[in-house]
Amino acid sequence: MASLPHLTARCGSAVTNTEDDWYAKYIATRDISKDELRHSFSEQLGYLEAEVHDLALRVEVSDGFCSACRYMFDNWPSTHPEVPDNDISQDAPTLGSNCSTQPEKKLLRGAKGERGVVLPWLADTASLECATKQGCRSCAFILQCIVEERLLVSYKAIERRLKGIGKPLGLTLVSMKWWEGGSQFLQLSFPGKGFDTLQQTGDYYIEICSGPGKSLKTRYEEFPMSNDTSLSLIAHWTSTCLGTHEDCNQNRALAFPTRLLSLATEPIRLVTTTSWDGRPRYATLSHRWGGRKALCLTHANMSGLESGISADTLSQTFKDAIMIARRAGLRYLWIDSLCIVQGDLGDWSTQSGRMSSVYGGSSLNISASSADRESEGCFLRPEYFSSGFSADITIDGRKERHDFARSSLYANSVTLSKLASRGWVVQEKILSPRTVHCGKEGLFWECKSTMASEFFPGGFHQGPFLGGVEYPLVRRRSSLEIGRRGTLRGNWERTRSWYSACDLTVPGDKLVAIAGVARATHEETGNHYYAGLWRAEMENDLCWFSEDPRERPAYRAPSWSWAAVDGRVGQYHKHGILDKIYASVVSVDVAEESDPFGAVSGGSISLRCAGMLSACVRRRHEKPSPDDIGENRELAVVLGTDHVFGFSPDCLEEPNGADHPATVFFLPVQGGDHFPTARDGKRRSSACKSVTGLVICETGLERGQYRRIGAFNIDPLWDDRATRDSFMRLMDEFGAQVLKERCVRVLEGEDDPDTYLIHVV
């Protein structure tokens, strides 16, 4: 990486050779690290505040945009292959006293056929800040992109040095696209650098996505948006969804919450619903517990809460949720801490088992996405924050509505929020037919039909803006076939991956906190559920692996269940045709505590197997790469040979070494093509076949009884073909004999070779 020399000259000083060298190197450097920028440019920048104040007198904003941004939208260049005419007026408005010259309009080409055009727009950070405070939605968003990358201080420092040596310091934008009809991507330059070519991978720039707008202007396009307008927008989204979205209003026979908070009177009060005949609409709240000791329902205060709950005793998050629910026309609200008796394990067990009904039957789930504690509330967006905007642009005389946002729009608003790391929230989000996320990114709406935000109140096309999606509510329509994309079962692996990486205050709740999704999936498919795995696909479900091995927690699930470990788990054979099963599940026995979808106290599976290899664990000397995500972090030598195979341990080695015994067994479970078909529709060759299975060890309690300690995947995508061939050759030579000596019993077949029964606990 090129190093930028530190520039010590003050504004207005004579230009020295050192400064010329710095400028030449700065302009030539493509790969500029953020850390290096902060190190090289660290002077105080308070003087810029006066410049922002002075600019405020000269920036004009109307209809949500400053004159420079309006000019850009009215003169949006085409990315047609012909070089565009150089038709930009040099008198076109710019932002900032240091940006008096428009960039040259020119066509840029990339190495992979992409093309782009420099936009008729020029600004500096001071003018962006000024226009933002005057209400320009475009400048506010561009400024937020810089802030999001933690580059604002660096940009300002670079601009100061450029100004001090009399060099241009404007930021420029280029619009590019990879294919005709596809979404456009905007690249924002560093100060004074501009674009000579389209930036390539490894170059640093800020990228913005742009796609066709989904809707016309609405009356909710207010910037910055007031809390009152926010409440009106939530009410609009809710009433529209309840009244017009068929997919969001499918009638299901769901149990009604035992208790609710009645919002019809002041003060609010707790009500019991067991004697009710009707089913009034209600809202639910997803939130983080924490902060000062908040009001909770107990047997001691139940009668008092039924008489009335003083607003003074409620946290800010609860007050905001009440205000949102009332504005949305809902007279009842469910909050876990006020509707489940705290300290009563019986009531908690009963109510926690009804989460699929509580959230599934909610008319609106209110998600306090950014609040660390209950005292912070729902409305935490900074005043001039922007995560995107819509604008009418003119291309070749044709007006088009376009949305502008970053690919992280959904992730920042939903899956990367503070609330999203809480394990219980996963099922609250998935089960609710509609959710409004309230946080530092503003309002974000999700239902089964629409995604929208306060910056795109009429909705937006999801394609370019859904980076980092874990589980969007919007799903394709499909029949409820097992494994079909768009169903709960089809999304189970994605749900499990997200959920397993989340935090639980009580680790023993691992299966309980996802039981609502499991119950709804069973109702959708009829598939039977055993400690986190599905019977109809159990061979495939067994082949999970730990992406982030941690110490083994206290027992809460059988070793073959992903719920037995902490940290994110992945799945081997996400894509592929499994045309070979080496071990099949004969039976499953799980000791359930009370709820068939909740906690378990034990469990065993019986497997019919063809063979396995015995091996000796050999520690891996080099430190695993962060990109390993759990794969092949341990090595094992097959006994009696010099063949070495890697595997992914479920947990870190325990201090006494009990977790990784000296002798382990590679038990293949399934195999097949890594990818289903080639582009011509033909099956791929055997060179693309892989084999996946479990790494197990004997429990020492009974003959043929094992526990899982890891998983393996021998795949031509990562290993050469010889590795798989060696493994299968060893299986043919030793596999049956090794298993025969250590099985529960031999299962004789009339036509097939003998197979062997083992138990995994």
C-alpha cells in the first residue's frame, strides 16, 4: 500500500517540494486505507464550522433538493456506449466556494465491460453539511455515506491541505452500470481526485446503488421527518397492509394472548383475555431488556396493574410503543415483561410456547431496533440522518423516478441493529406478519408484501438494497412444499444460521427461543421436529458445522444437534444433488421437557451405516485463517495409514482434552454433486462429487454408542480430486470392518451388503 507523506503546511503557505510530492502521490494512489488517512491527517478542523455557517447564506434548497443536485437530476447523462456530447454548462450550479468548475462530462469504461459517466455535480464536505441543514435530501444522503465509512474527518483534512496548496478539492460522482437495463451504481471520489477510469476491486471509493423508483411522490417525503409525521406514516403503512395485502392477512387459527395491555383508557391497564369471545387487533413489542429495573408483571402487583399503570412507571420504549400502537388504531399491546408473570416458571413455560401465536396474530410488531436499554425509546434517528432518497431524473429528455441508497440499507436498518443480536428477536421478526423497525436508521417497514422506509415511504425495489439480508418478511409466493424456497422450511437453514449467532441471556433457552418458528414450520409442512432437526431431511440436517467453535456449554441438546453448541453454525451441501446416502436415520428418540418444539433433556438417533474410518487427531500447527469459518481446523490421520483429512470441530478443546479424544471416527453420511447441473443441463462429472459426514467418538458407556465432536466435508471445490478418491478407497478397504467391530449390531440385507447400527447421543 502506498504511504501518503504527512503534510505540515498551513493554509495559505508557499507550496514546497514536499507538498508537491504529497499531492502527486495522493492523486496517483488508488488504494488508500482509512486508518492511514486518519493517521496522516489529524489536525483540528474547527475552522470549518465558520465556513459552513457562511455557506448557509448562499445555498438554496427547494422541493427537497439544492440547486446543484436539481441540475444533476435534470441533466442526468446516459450510459449509452457512444461518448456523450460535452454539453454541461460551466455556469451550472456547484456546491461550495472551492467548486467553481464543473467536472468534464466523459464516458468511462471498466475492464469487464462496465461503463459509466461522470455526473454534472461537484461539492465539498462543508457545502454538503450546509445543504443538509438546509434540507437537501441528496446532500444529506451523500454526507451520511461518508460518515458511515468513518471518513468525514479525513475528507475535511484532505480538503484543507488541497486548499492550502491551491489545488481543486471537489468531490465528484460517476454513474456506472454493468449491463443494459440493470441497476446503476454511483461512485463517490475522494476530495480532488475525480475519475479517469472506473474504479476496480481494490481501489477505495464509496459506492451508492440506484434503481428505478417503485412509487410516485408521497405526502410523507419530509426531511428531516418529525416524530408526528413518523407516527402518521406508521399508521398509513399499517392500515394499507391490513386493508389491501392479501398475503399478509391469511386467516390462521391462532391462540389469543392470555394477557394484553388495554390502551383504550388513561392510564393503561392489564387485562386477561381468557373469557373474551372476540379477537380484537393488538400490537406486539420487540425490545432489549436492560437499564434500570423496569416495571414487570408479578403475582404481587397483578391486581394493581389491572387497575391501572401510571405512565411514570413505564420506560421510554414502552411509552413510545404505546404511542405508536394508538396512532396505528390499535387498542391493545402485548409486551413480554408486562404480560408474562415474571418469576413463575409455569406461566413462562406456557406463554413462551405460544410465541408463534402471539407474534403470528399481531397486527403490528413494533421493533425498538437501536435501543440498548428500555429507557432509550424508539425514536433515535439523528436529526439530519439519511439512508436514501427518491428523485425524478431526466435522461435523454425522458423523466424517470429513481431510488438512491446503499446496498447495506436493509442490513443497517434490520439485521445489523442492536436488537437483531438478541436470540428471541429472530422468531419475533419471522413470525410477525408486519414489523416496523424504529431506530437510528429511521423507520423501516416490513410485511409479506412490501418493504419501505421513511426515506422510501411508498416502498422500493429490493434488488440493489438487500445486502446482508438474513430473513426478509417479503417472500415469493409458493406452495407449502417441504424445502421450497420462500417457505418457512425452505428458509430454515438461513434462519438457523442467523439465530445461532445471536445472544441469549439464558443459554439453556437455545431451543425454546426458536420454538415458535419450529411450531409454525411444522404446521406449514407436517414435518416432524427433533431438537432443531427435521425428520424428513435429517441426514442432510445432521451435516451442520460450527463456523465459530467455542467452549462446550452445559448440556442442553444431544451432540448431534446444532443447539448443543454456541456460535454460528453453517450447513454442508447447501446446493447440490445428494445421490448417495452412506448413513440413514433409522429412528429418533428425544426426551422433551414439556413442549415438543422446546427444551429437551436428552436424545439419541439410530443410524444404519455402511462404514467408517478410525483416525488419530493431530493438532494443526498453523493458526486457522479467519476465512476458514470452521472448516478443517483440525487434522486427523487415518489409523494404519499416512492419509490426513481435515475436519471442523464443534467446540474448542476442553482443558482436559476430553472433547477431542485420541481416537475419532469419520462417518460419511451423504455425498453428491457440489452443484446440481452444468449450464447445458447435464450432470457434472465425478470430479465435482463430494462426501460429507460426522466426526464421532465412543462414549465408553455402551457398545456402539457415540457422541459427535465435529463434521467433515471433502469437496473438490476446496480439495483436489485425489483427496476424495483416497478417502473413498480407504472406506472401501477398511470402513466396513472398522464399523463391524464397534456397532450395536449387524443389519443383514438380502440384496445389499451388510450395514451396521450405531447410536449417537
